[in-house]
Amino acid sequence: MREPTPDDEGSEADAVFRDILASYAGAGGVTTKAMFGSVALLADGHLAAFVDRRGRFVAKLPEATRVRLQAAGLAVPMEMAGRPTKEWVAVALSPDADWWALADEAVGFVRDR
């Protein structure tokens, strides 16, 4: 069976996220799973991050990080079915938003819960 990969639309966001996923290959407790029309990054079975259909990096992050990203205009609270989700933000691809660092932080955050 083939390991799931992000949707092959060729978007820059998907390409960046594929590289992030590849960087976790062989990392203990870090896996991927097809979810939300994309591939999600999981830590110890808990959802940490994914790229949504709009090409935004969606991650579960600590409050201080969410507040900092939102104050800088780099993130918005994630909504599902029109409702804001707790602890989740959506971050557009930008030179000012380090998706790699955010992925690491999301993995650590969900592991610590």
C-alpha cells in the first residue's frame, strides 16, 4: 500500500507540506493519514497539522503562538462547518510564516497533551 501524500495539484502549499511530511519520515510516533482532502501530520495518533483546500497550513498550537500569529496578521482562527475550532489556526503560505517551525511546534504541542 502506498503511503498517503498530499493532493497532487502541484500547488506551492502542497509542495511545502510534502517536504515537511518527508522531514518526519522515520521519526518515532509521527505518522501521516489522509484527512480533510489532504494528508494530515499526526503525533502519537493525534492530529497536529494539515493543509486545507484553500492551501493554508492548519495547525493545533499553544495559545501564545496563536495569539502572536493572529496579532501579526499571519493566522486566522480555523473554522469547520462555520464554527471556530479551539486551539487551531490557519496560516497562509508567506515568507513571514515558518511552516516548518509551526509543524514542529504543533507536533510537540499535541504530544504534550
